[in-house]
Amino acid sequence: MYQEERLAAILQYLQQHQRISVQEVMEKFSVSRDTARRDIVKLEEQGEILRTRGGAILPRLSKKSYSHQERMQLDLSGKRRIAQAAARLIKDGDYLLLDASTTVQLTVESLQTKDHVIITNSIATAASVARKEGVLVKLLGGDVNPQDQCVHGSRTVANLADYHVDKLLVGACGLTTSGLVSTDEDEGYLIREMIRRADQVIVLADHSKFGKSMLYRVASLERIDMLVTDREPGPEMAEAMEKSEVEVIVAGEADDDFSKRG
């Protein structure tokens, strides 16, 4: 077996078992200790793993961020199911606060309700729903982030202090048993401030966000009222949600198929 094939096989093993020892590499691929160590060093140089005493693990922290355009294309069918389920939680006359999540954008684009005031830091969302009848859109001030199609910074946070809303719809970079997490501290702090301005906090997150550890914890699970997702959380996450009294809504394949738990 060539080294490239072994490296791919080691990564596949790590995806299933989270860790591998030098001894296991030797036994599984019939190679010497020196070859096994070289394979692990190579994977670390490529940024794929972290070396540990006697072996390797996959990095636990998720660091990659995507542009607005890239996020809009990721698992679009799953996003739409979540968006349709989330839209049913919105009632006529609700005042809404929205972050720059693409799933949140899809949710408000599919709203059939009216008489809303929508406050957001998302340029893309503001432009998309501003033409809707019966909707007043307020775009928060701040510095423009062209990659994420949003505004951010100290002025954005300060602007939030002037508002109070019925419901916050917020996407999730990651969701762990410790709470909502983000790769970016500034974005995380902004969302934390948004949570303080809403009577009800609704998080929209597909199943790939479960268990993703990131740099900054935005809020504990106790600050979340509802989670709308496309798949039941695993046992550990489900237990944490139940303990924190988070209502979990799982969107089904059909537009009108969704279940509640919590």
C-alpha cells in the first residue's frame, strides 16, 4: 500500500474512532514503527490530525469559516426544510431580530405572515425581504463585511441597545452540550447581545452543527428556547437539550412534516 492510501485509511479510521495509536497503525497496515510515525507526522503537517502521546486524534476545534455564497450552497435542501419549519413559528405581528445566517434568510423569505418589523445585521436578508408587503426592515449600522454580506463591529452592538423584539432567529456555527459556539469572537459577541434583546430565542441548525467545538462560546443552552433542525440530536446532545428545557423541532422531508420534542 502506498503512503497516500495509508494516510486516507488512517483518516477514515479516525472519523469512526476519534483516535489511533502508533501500534494500531503498525498492526492495521503491516508497517514498521518508524513508518507509522512518519505517516502520523505527515498527516499533522497537512493539518489533518493532532499528534498525541503514542498516537493521533482529529482536531476537535472547527476553525473553517465560509462566505455567504458558500454557506447558501451547503446542504440547501436541509436548510429549506429547517426554514419551512421555522417559518411556521412566526405569527402575524411578530417583531423579529435576525442574524446573518443563510438558513435564517431562507426562513424569512418563505414567511406568509404579515405586519412584521424585522431588524437584522444581514445586508443580504434586508435586501431580500425589504420588498415584502407588510414588512418593515431595519438594517443595523456598522462596518460592512462583504464576504459575509453583513454589518458588524462596535456600532452594530451599540445599535442593538435601542431595540427589543418578540423573537430572535439565529443560525449556528456549532452547537455542543455546553451551548452555542462560534469561530469568531466578534460575531459571537454580537449574537450574545441579540439574545439579550429577544423574548424568545430560536436557533436554526442542521445536524452537521451538533458537537462542533469552536473558539468562542456564545451562550449556554439555557439561553435557547427552541432548536429547529433536520435530524434528531444524538443521545448526549438530546439529554443536554432536555435538561436545559430546549424545545427541539425536527423538520421532516415533506413541507408539513415536523415533530416537536422537549
